[in-house]
Amino acid sequence: MTFTIYTHDSWGLVTVGHYQSLDQAREVFHALCNDPWYKDDGTVKGLELMQNVEEGAGLRIDWFAFQ
């Protein structure tokens, strides 16, 4: 099972990275939620942590909105 973090911004959906464990993905996700650049950028609207599935769009595990 793998996990992906996406940003939602003015241009759409952008992949931040793919992770092999939920713990690693959560660590990166929480670090990005507190990152000053993401908070101050203004174009990044949110972060999404997804569990990848073999077919389909995946399952949302966590979501964070900057505004």
C-alpha cells in the first residue's frame, strides 16, 4: 500500500510525493501543514493525503486547508 500527498492550488492538483508507509506520509503531511512557505504563498489552497488503490482515484485520509 502506498500513499500520495497532493497540493491544491490555483493551477489544480500537484503531486508532492509518494510514500511507502502511512507514518512517513503523515510526517511529511504535518510538516507541510506547518511550513511557512505554504502558509504565506497564497496560491496553495490545501493539502491532501491519499491512500493509493489499484483502481480509481484513491481514498482520502486527511485534508488541510490553508485559507
